[in-house]
Amino acid sequence: MRHALRTRYALAAALLLMGGTLTGILAACGGYGGGSNYGSGGGGISCGGGYANSCPAPSINLTAPAAGATVSGTVTLTANASASQAYGLTVTSVEFKIDGTSVGTATTSPYTVMWNSAAVDNGSHSLTAQVTDNAGGVTVTPAVNINVQNMAGGNAAMGAAQIYPAPASGASGMADLSVKLATGAARGTVKLAGLTATSVTLNEGFAGTNGPIVLRLVPGSEQADEWLVPADALLTAEQITALQQGRVYVIAASAAYPHGEIRGQIVPENIAVTFSAMAPVRDAQAVNPAAAGVVAATVDRSAHTLSVAVSSSGVEDASAAEVADAATGRTLAVLTKDSVDMGHWSAELIPLTAADVSAFEAGSWYVRVATPVETGGALGGEIAAPRH
């Protein structure tokens, strides 16, 4: 009898213990309305507890700016992000980082932060976005590189050879110009050697062409051979575009050469400018032996465009001019004759292919000027790419 009672009491205790354990298990899994710190609460599905699977990670992808994009000023950083609704998860924040440093956090969709790119230097920078959900889950996007360019500008080596016909001058100069893209504020210095300048100006025009004055520089107070961009100088949006296209030059005039003694084309990083001599074509018979010329080519390696100007003498009866690729025989640009200067031909912003630019780098381009008699070319020359 006592044995039966002990057995009955033991069985009841075991059932009570099992019931408590089962209740604990159900509570840990979110049953009985308990929920967990990682789950949906109530009677929903939970995750992250000791008796359940881990929570699904939130997802995120960058939507702006695109990988490889060039940006300036205030930049919109945007990402799409989500968390598993099946587990009752929600996105709590999306944080954007530049080169590993946080630049802003968004807590509501659309997940967007406005970033002042002037806080970093020009050049390539790494962008990532990190999403966090209400269960503490974190996902980080793969890094993408963006190119920050808040300044436009370039350098110019000045000499008489960039003027046609070239003055008999051994003077030289070096110009440096930079412009804030957001405001147009310009600063720059021109240092001269071998001449006493009466004026130094920034003008708009591709290499080999003349154009209107953009800015008049002022003499430096400390050095007689130094000229400065005025402190309050501003460029318009159109002038900044011209600068980025390689369509701005600096020219210094003197008493001996009031129209310009030395000149230099401002060359941004993406621009190649080259000057090449022209001479009578070898097989041409009816050409003045003294005929000569210079071809100035401006190649935008990023935008894939060509701007070219031919200044010539001795072939004033020329009827056509073109730039072609010697390797393929393809005509790259048909030039237009100036209505006043009969020896000047030009074309601007002619579209190129990547293969065309490669041919330019390989030295495959040439220019020919034809006359009614010498239809195959009376004056010509190779267009030599600048040496790196």
C-alpha cells in the first residue's frame, strides 16, 4: 500500500515537473502568448531564442549614387532596405558610411541621407550602407566607389608655339586654375618668365581657336612676374562646362605682341591637348613648297569627344579638311572652313568611340587638307598623342 502511494506521488510530481518544463519551452518559443526578445510576441512566430532558429538577416541595397558615378556638392544617398515581416521584424535604421565613417542615418523609408561631398577630397571614395532591424540584426552592403569632384580646373604650360603664326619669343609661363563647382568661385596663378606682360587673360576657346575673354588677371603684389585671378572672380555654369571640356586658355600679351606673346590651354585630367606640325603631302605635286600649318587636337578621354583646329598657310584655295584613322581609314571628323580666315578649319565636340580614343593614344590619327587639284590631300600631318 505504501509503495503504491509513493509511486502515485512520484508520478504526480513528475507530471508537474514535465508540465513546468513544457510551459518553459513553449514560453521560450513564443507560445502561450509570451513571445521573446527577438520575435513577434503574442502567439506569432519568433526567432533568436535558445530553442528556435536565428532571425533572418535584414536585406539592403544601394540605389544612389551608382557605382563609379562622379558626384559633387550635396549628394543624395539612397538605399532600399527590408526586414522579415513573417517574423515580425522591422527596419529600425539605415546608416551610410563614406570610407568607413558615418555620414548620416535614416529611420524611415525611403532611406535617404543628404551628404555634403565637400567634406572629403576630390577623388575616389568608398560608399556603404548598413541596415539594422528591431532584433539587432545587421547587414552591410558591398562597398561601391564613387568619384568626388567638387573642383574643376587644370594646368597650362605656356609658350609661343600655341599661337599661329608663332611669335619669335622664347618666353614661357605656367598657369594653374581651379574652380568650385558649387559656387563658381575661381582661384589661380600665372607665373611668367622672359617677358614683361601688359595683360594676362583667361579666354574661352579650344586649342587652335580664339575666343572671348572670361577673366582679366591682376598683377601679383609680391612678384612682378606673377598674375592672379581676382579674389572675387566667379565663373558661370557655362564657363565651368567649357573649362571641363578643355575649352579655356590663358594668354599673355606684351608691348611687342599686343595680341598675345605666349599662350597655354588649361588641361583638366580627362583632357588631352596636342599640337602637331603639318607639311605638304609627299605625293602632292601642285602645292606651294612653303605651305605649312599646325593642327591642334583636344580629346576628352572621359566623354569621348574630339575638337580640332587647323591653322594653315599656302593652301588658301583648300576645299576640304578631315581627321581620319590611318589604321582603319575611317573619317573621324570633317572640318569646317572659317568664313574670314581662309587658312583655318575646325570642328568641335565630335563623338568618338572607345576604339577611336585608343587609336589616338597609339598615334594612328592624321589630318589632311585637300585642294581642288590635290583632292587626296595637299597638306597633312600626324596627330601625335601627348606623352604620359
